[in-house]
Amino acid sequence: MAERGVAEEMAQALATVRDGFRTSASERVAQLRRHADAWKAGTPGAASQFAQTAHSTRGSASTLGFTEVARLCAELEKLAEGGDTAFSPRIPGLLQSLQEAFSHPPSTLPLVPHRPRVLVRLADAHLASELALHLETLGMDAVAAASEEESVRILTSERPVERVVVGPAVPTSLRAALRSLNTPPPVVLLAPAADVRSVPREGIDAVMSIATPPPALARDIVSIQRASPARYRVLAVDEDSTVLAAARAVLEAASMEVVTLNDARNLFSSLQRHHPDLLLLDVAMSSVDGFELLTQLRADPAWRSLIVVFHSARDSSGDRVRAFQLGVDDYLIKPVEPAELRLRLMAHLQRRTLQRAASDPNAQAPRVERPTTGGSRLENTPTPRLPGAATPSRPVLPATQLTRPPIPTKDPLSTTPSTPRPTQPSTGPLTPPVRSPTPPGEAAAAPARPITGSRPTVEGAQTRSHRILVADDEPALRRVLQRLLEAEGYVVETVTDGEEALSRLLNPALTPVDLLLLDVHMPRRSGIEVLKALREASSPVRALVLSARIRDEDVMKLYNEGAVDFVAKPFSIHTLLARVTRLLPQRT
């Protein structure tokens, strides 16, 4: 798939899903009316069914840009909250308005064009710079590395590299870094014309003459594709088929393999069959509670380290805090802008790949041969494995379950009370299947570790606390963050604007910063400008962005410029600490 068509393909696929959603209007409204009639007649449970249907329709409408439909469904859901609420005389009128709202055109969701990143490392610096310029004009994000060390740092950074151009040979350190990646990008070697046919091809996808004019080279490099690239596999679970269709359209346009499941009771059988790299999971489902599923996943050694991202219309502070307590990797509130969904999931997938490589830097990342799904599909019931089909093995990664002490009922940085429910042990029929012991040669999962600011010291080992730089122009927030982060055991520095942040981060004489907490709207240089400067300087520092006033397109710019996460103000400090802990692995 040509990169220039990613946004167009995504938009076309979403348009098809929107048409299907609009077609379902009569059926959805008729279902709400049936529940409303039963509710009015005093049928037990009818109000809860009405609220669930309104909630599901609201999630689909929000995801697909039907803002008026989503607003009316939210109002209907609120009227039925609690399940034993008296029937409201406003409901018939709202249902009529809802029927009409389906005919309104959906809002246009900004689709930021995907700019594939290209690493250029050539002995001829002038040619590298000229080639990078031509690649930029063709829609690529080209970075010319000045040294082998810088090229390795770019290749193993949070943002994926999708092409590597080297010449006249592949540096040893870069070759080792490529082997460490689960999905290495295509490698193009620029060699002297006389050597093009004789150069060894191991680990090289294409060899081109270094004498070829840069414009022609750039065009050929853009066209390079692997015949059958290894792809990340995502299992998306949601009871609403419209939400699943939208997620599939967005993620397939980004070359991910997507399996969809609309009955969460079949989750564990689907996990065993497909071995996904990431689970995209709804929270509020009628059959099974998403928190219960997450609890079971984190308690099961086979799935403890699976990347789990919640995708939900439930946006209370208590739900988000509880999710991070139980070990979720991210919590996305519907509607999620399509490009943000793609970028967030890709960031988690790439980070896990880098963590796997860091655990054994000399080993080549395993290429897991998993059963193909025959394209994306919607699963309702488990599909039996064909006789004789091999069960794929999947390495067990370090545990990521997080736990915290009890959380106060009011959070210092949030305007919403945070009162997560205590986790109850699962007693329902949803029991994970018994798994066989860890196969020989695979690492056993490590026990869950708690979130804590203290860093345990291994006897005889040299350690240092993680260093965090807070860049924000609000003095009160800087003081609060510094106090709270220092109480967690971090070394914290603060600056008041983007220019100060860059001066600190790009000074090689100072101790490196492990994480940057970055505001967007600051004097002298904005957060986006800081990220761009760090990217251009190939800085390895990770940036977690904090902001209260930001548009969807700005969020896309943040991720495109290299931000690894984004938290909206006001935020729960416990949620923020959970995010910080995930971005800063424990030192030993």
C-alpha cells in the first residue's frame, strides 16, 4: 500500500462504515422504542436495557462523527441511569429527534497524512542531505544521520522507521540494531555502480547505484516494499459491530492485521487461536465487564504482558484510575480520532518491541509464525482449529501488571472525585482456560511489580534515580508536580518555557533526562516546537505531553513529532503517576 494513500484509504473505509451506521438508524431507534414501552409499562430491567442500547449507539455515533446522534443518546442514557428511574415524558420527543439526527451529515474527522520515516546514513554527507530533501518532497519524513551512533538511536527510538538507506556498506552496529527489531524496515544499500551486482544481499532489500541522480533514487526508495511484511496483529473486542468496523478500517489502512470479536465471553479462546500483539477492549459490555477481563488477563501468566488498551465511552476519573491500577496500558475515550488511534496503538507496539530487544540485546527478536486469519473477520463463537494445525508459540514477556495502595477519594489535580470500586474476584462463568506450563526455552513471566517511587537496589549494582524534566509555564503546577514526583523517588527539574527546555535537554554536558513532562502552550516555544526540535536533533528523551487547551489536529501533530503519550488537564495525579511508571522501566 502506497503511504500517500493511507489517509485516503482510511477516509474511504470510514465513509463506508458511516453509511452502514446511518442505514441502521430505523433498527436502532425501534429497539430503543421497544425498551421505552417496556420501561413505561413497568417491566423490570427495561430501563437498564434502554440505557445500554443508548450507550452503545452513543459510542458508535461518537466514533463516526455523528455528534448530534451522540448528544441525544447521552441525554437518553442519563434519563435511564440507575435502572430504577421513573420513565420520563421527554423520551418520546428525544427519540423522534434522534431518528431525524441520523440524516445529519457527520462531522469531518481530520485525517493527518502518514509521513513514513526514512533513516539515511551515507558516507557522503552531501548526497545524504540532498537525498533527504527529495524524499521530503515525496511525502516522506527523512532524517540524515551524521554518525553510526545517531543512526542506531533513530532506528531504535519510539517512532518507527519505515525505510533505511545506507551506503556504501551497512555499518555493523546498524545491522545489529536491525536484527533486534521485531519488524525491521526495508534496507536500501547505495553502492558503487561496479559493485551493484556483486554486493552481498543478506539483510538487504534493494541495492541501487550511488551514481543514480538523487530525484530518481528518492522515487525508487519510496516504492520499496517488502513482499510480505510482518504485521502487528490487533484483537478488537466490542459488542457494537459499527465500532469494530470503524476500528478495522482505521487499523487495516495502517497495515495492521485486525481480528474483531463481538462476544467478550469468547475472549480467551480467541487469544489462544490468534495470539495478538495488542488487545483493544471495550469496558462497558452487557456480557462481561471489561475490568473483570483485565483482572483475569493480568492474573494469567500466559497473557499478563499482553498490551491491553481500553476503548470506552466511560470517561469518569474513577474508571481511568481503576483501569491503570489493574494494569491497562492505555485508556482511550470514544470518540478517538482515527489517526490518533493508529498512532497510539503503534507507539505501544513499537515500545514493546524495543523492550523485548533491550531484555536481550544480542538476540534476534523471534519471528512468530502465527495462524493467518484469512483477513479481518468478526468472531461470534470460537472457530475450531483444523486437524493437524500447529499451535504457534509466543514468548512470554515481562509482567506489566501494576498495583497501587488505596487512592484518596479526591484527587489534588482533578475536579472529579476519584472513587474506584474495589476489585472483586471473578466468580462468573468466564474462566480462563488452563494453560500448559511454560515451554522449554521460553522465559517465565515475572511477578507483578507495584507502582512505587522507590527503586530497589540490587546489591553491588550501580543505580540512579530516573530524572524528569517538567516544562510548564504555570508555577503552581510545576511546584505540585515536583513535590509529588520527588515523593515517588524521582529526580525532578523544572523549566518555565520551551526555549529553556531545549537548552537543558540538548546540553551534552548535563545529566541526561529520562522523561519530559511537556506543556503545549508555553512562551517562546510551544510544546510542538520543542518536540520537533528534539526530533530533528535525534534526542532519545521521551515526552509525555500535558495540556488543557488542545485540538484534535494538535494531538496528531504531537504524536507525529514523537510524543509517546498525552494526558489532558485536569488530570488525576494517580493516573499520571501510572503513565510515568510505565514510561520509565524499573532500574536495577
